Amino acid sequence: MRSTKNLPANKRSAEILSKSAALSVFALFIIFVYKCPIRMIFGIECPGCGLKRAFRAAVSLDFTSAFHYHPLFPLIGVLCLYVVLTVFFPKLRVFKKAELVIGIVTLLLLAAVWIYRIFF
């Protein structure tokens, strides 16, 4: 990803606006259209199944249901917020090793929840 640091103000604003528009369209697609292809094809939930329902429940302040839909929704939400913020503010990035470790731990936790859901 290129840096917006050396761009003129109007080009920097245009780039930020285009990134915002792309993220908004992606978020709307995920919220209103997306259906899990793994669940449709294989009949089992994927590691991310339930996240959308969990976030909808959390927005409605129904945290019991949110944790029931997906217990990792707060972690995934914080990570998504971090990714979005680092797109707009690259200086917020922490060390790449820390990001790698956090990513691996998150994937392991998602796998653990997925395996638990499949067998229990």
C-alpha cells in the first residue's frame, strides 16, 4: 500500500474518500447480501459463521445472544477496527511481528471455536 504522506492535500482527500467508499460498499454487502458459501455447499458452519448475527445483536445491546452466535465477536471487531484505522492512518501500525502473532493467535482461536462447534 502506498503512503499518502507525499501527496497534495486534494489527492490525499480523494484517496481517503475512495477508500471510505470502498469500505462502506464492502460493509453493506457483508451486512445485507453475503451468505456463507461453506455453509451453503457443505452444510457446516465456517469459522466466521455467526459473526454478522453477533454484531447485529451487540448493536442491539443483546450481548448474551451476541456471545451465543460467536464468542469471538469482540476480538474480531477490534481487529477489524484496527485494520480500517491503519488503512487511513498508517502511523498507527504496531510492529509487524506483533501483528503476525496477533493474527496467528486469532486464527487459532477461530479454529478452536470452529472445531468445538462441529463436534459439540
